Amino acid sequence: MHAFSVGTRMSLRTIKVVHTIVWAFFVACIAAIPVMAAVGNHAASLVFVMLVTVEVMVLALNGGRCPLTDVAGRYTRDRRANFDIYLPLWVARYNKQIFGVVFVAGTLYSLARRTGIL
């Protein structure tokens, strides 16, 4: 542990909690895309695709990083992949790859269901 104040540690914990909640929200959106498509709720599937697309644009505009990572970085020198979020290191490290593939696959499945291909 670095010699940071209790307030600094609380600030970092708060950021990590918020970041984890935001991450879980978008993972739930990604998971909901094919589920909504499978049950024929194409409008809901589209809403989830749009929400995740906005998040992808935010990440892209911030150099591929969540803005909360930059905020958390002010409170620690730690730069492990999960220093800013409550995730296992391997999930934090490969988060974009894992959920990017799931998002694209779910979106393609949703499109295929909507157009009648599937």
C-alpha cells in the first residue's frame, strides 16, 4: 500500500465501485442483446445495441480507456489492469476482447433474427 491518506483510499474505492457497477450494466446490456432477439423483442435488442455503441464511442474517444480509469489513476500509482475496477486481473486485462466478441456476435445474431435469416 502506498502512503496515501484514508480519504484517497476511500476515493479510489468509490471509483472502483462505480466503475464496477457501470461495467456490470454494460455486460448486462451485451448479454441482453441476443436474449431479446431470441424472444422476438427486436426493439429492446436495438436499444441495448445502441447503449453499448455509445459506450464504445466513449471508449474510442478516450483512447480506448474508460474515463473512470483516468480518474482512478489520480489516486494510486498501481497500474495493474484491475487497479480501477473490482474484477479478476485476467477479466480486466482481456475485457474488451472478451465482451467485444460477445457484443459483435450478439448484434449479428440480433440482426439475423430481425431480418429473418434465422
